[in-house]
Amino acid sequence: MLCRLVVSCYGGSAAQQEGMAPPLPRYAWWESMVSIRKLAIAALITYLHAISNEGLQLLTVCAVLGVALGLQAAYMPYEHGFMNWLEFLSLISSTITIYFSLYFTYSVTPSALVAVTVVVTVVNVLTIAVFVIALIRANWHLALESVGLNPQ
């Protein structure tokens, strides 16, 4: 099942999706890149804490996310454009959250902190809403297909 899901996201053939052929999609290595990105962020936060302040940690994480955004835009690894868009949205949301979190590391006015909190909260709530709608929509189409209806 997982193999079929990964192959369908990256654009494998019907035989690969049914498990009759080995899954060799074009960008199967992309999941390794996502894991490396997550490992790099965790390592940077862990090891930079001992030698620098939080501001440098957050800026470095923003740089890693910027590279990830660039790679996502350059490769567009998922077969379905909507999946690429969701990944891009997720990276943008993470970058905005990390960037605006920089304001919490410096002494700013309480009203500025409230404004930053509102911006970060709105960005993350909207991102979660988009993902929930995408999940509902995908499951709705699967449910219609399972009973023999065409979800056009």
C-alpha cells in the first residue's frame, strides 16, 4: 500500500502502482532529501545552541528552508501539481513561522509581539486548513470511486 502511494505520488507506471514491477519512479530519492533537510534542521538547532544565540539558529534554519524551497521549485518532484503546491505551501509556511519567530528573540514592544503572534497563528491556521481540505477532498474522491461513481 505504501509502495503504491509513493509510486503514484512520483509518477510511476500502472504496473509499478500495482506492485507488479519494482518502484523506480524518477524522483524516488526526493524523500531522502526531505529527511536530510529535517536532519540538518535538527542538527543546526542542537549544535548551534552551544555556540550561538537563538537568532543565528533561526536564520540558519531559514537558510536551509530557502535551499529546500529552491530545490522544490527547480525539481517539482511530485507527478501531481497539487502535491508540489502543497509541499511548497508547507515550506513557505515554515519559513514565515521561523522568520517571524526572530522577533521573539529581540526586545520589541508587547504590541509588536502580539502582531507577530497573530501573523504566525494566521499563517499556520490557513496552512492547516488547506491541508485538511485537501485530505477531505482526496478521501471524498476515493469514496466516490470505491462505489463506482465518477468524481468529476
